[in-house]
Amino acid sequence: MTDDIVLALTAGEPAGVGPELCLQLALEQRAAGLVVIASQPLLEQRARLLGLDVTLHAWQPGRAPAKGAGELSVLHVEGCASFQPGKLNTGNSRYLLETLTLAAKGCLKGDFDGMVTAPVHKGVINDAGIEFSGHTEFLQELCGVDRVVMMLATEELRVALVTTHLPLKDVPAAITPERLTQVARILNADLKTFFGIAQPRILVAGLNPHAGEGGHLGREEIEVIGPTLEKLRAEGMQLIGPLPADTLFTPHWLNEADAALAMYHDQGLPVLKFQGFGRAVNITLGLPIVRTSVDHGTALDLAGTGKADAGSLHTAIRVGEQMARSRKSANNSNAIPSCKVTGKEKSE
């Protein structure tokens, strides 16, 4: 294999738009090498349905992936029970998890420089009797790490989360000094390693309205968040907050920031998705591998129509390639790249 970046791309839920988004990519010349991990008959069926002229090449480790327009390298995975667009089938669930496992293990072995994931449908996997709360948690367990961090990013904004897929009633108890410390350290370190930011400047949201209003609207900022941030600042981290979430996401604060850290899923992600839905990327930090993903779901209603927009997948691949190159550069030089990324120069 050459020194070129090679990314694994999992095609996601067979009934969704993931397979056809992968095929759309094949119609263009590509800078990074891509290996789609999926059922090859599934891709062939979807290509015929959409009238796409794509040649699929079987891929093996050590072989350079096809990059030409109209060509796509595929690592075939058995077990896809149904190819029908828009119709979920629990029989596909173990096949789906096998695609993720092969991609992640391939990254750990060095066959791939990173992995990019098309969307899966959590509900149908759980309906198959398999406990699954999302890519993030699945990859955390597979890679054997104690903590991972979900971050979504556009060209202008990065938002990381202290808690992810939790009911709102469970969030306050989950925001502990230990969790906040782990998440902040991972975010700070990976902004350096994967994005070349020498001294990340991170805005941290409070949990409560008005960041607790001095304790009148909640004491988490006083008892947990504030003291934890003080300890982390003593380590040299540039953490600003806790700030009221309703004013944190304004130009006054964001213009000179490298990332925002929100306390829970729907505190930060609605802002980011309003700002850049369809061109954002989901990034998992804290893993020993590069992992990016689209910012949307399976879009069952669009599957098989040819109307799905590949914009977010293009972004996920571009950012995944950049992250892989940044890590290689940092590893080769044994130092963090020196370029400074400001609030106006986000993920790109």
C-alpha cells in the first residue's frame, strides 16, 4: 500500500440512502482512497435501480483502492437479508454491525487510515434484540476506551458534547467532575492532534438557564462545572465558562473560539444543525482511530429515488482525510502542527 490516505466507508442501513450515497461518490474522481464495506449485491442492485454506471472492484488489504470516476472498491460483507429501499428489516442488523466491526478493526490494524460511516437505524437494530445506542458507543466498546466524545462540525463551528444519548432527566446526574474532566481533556488533545490547533480555545456552556443565575436557577455551575474548569485551567487549558448557552452561540464568543462544549445533546446540536445541516460532519474523539460520519439519518423516504444529497458525506470524507493526514504529520514529526485554527477556520 502507498502512503496515500485510505478510508473505510460503511454503507449503513441497506433500506436507507447510505448505499446510493456511496455510489454517487463513485461517479467522481477522488483524492483519498475509499473502500466501501458493504454487501456487493446490495450496491449492484441499487446502482441498477438508479441507473448508475459504476464498476465495483473487490478489495483486499494491501491493494490500492480505485480512485477513478465510475469505479469503487468494495470489501464485501455477507448477511444482508434485504435490499429493498425504504423497508427496514431486522434481519440486516447483524450484517450492519459486522460492517462497522470490519472497518474499525481494519483501522486498528493499519489497513485503513480512518473510517467514515453512512447512517444506521438504531431502532431496527434494537428491534432485532441487539442493544445498540449508536455508532459512538459501539466504537467506544470495540476499541476498548473509557470515554469518547461526540463532536459535530461545519466549516464555521465545532460543538462537542459532555453527554450524548441520555434522557433529559438523567443529564444533571451524569455531569460529574470526572466525566467533564475526561471530555474536556479529550477535546483539547484531539483538537491539537487532528486539527493542528496549538492552543485550543474552548467555550463551555452551563447546564441551567443563564448558567444557573448565581445559583438561583440551579447549582451545577457552582458545585461541579465551575470548579472542574478551574482545575483544568491550572493544567494550561484555555476554557471559557461556564457561559449561558443562549449567548454562547453568538459571534461575540464564537469568533475567537475553536470549539464549544455543550452539556447535553439538544443544547448544542440544534444550533449547529440550523447553521449547517447537510454540510456538517459527526466526529468521534477519544478513539485510537479516525471516525467521521454524516450529520443526518437514514432518510428512508428518499431511498431509491436518487434524490439524496451527498453533501454531508463529502464533508465527512474530506474531514476524515484531513484528520488522518494531521495525525500522520503529528506522529512523523513527534510534535503538534503549529498552524492556528480560529473560529473562522473550523473543520477545513
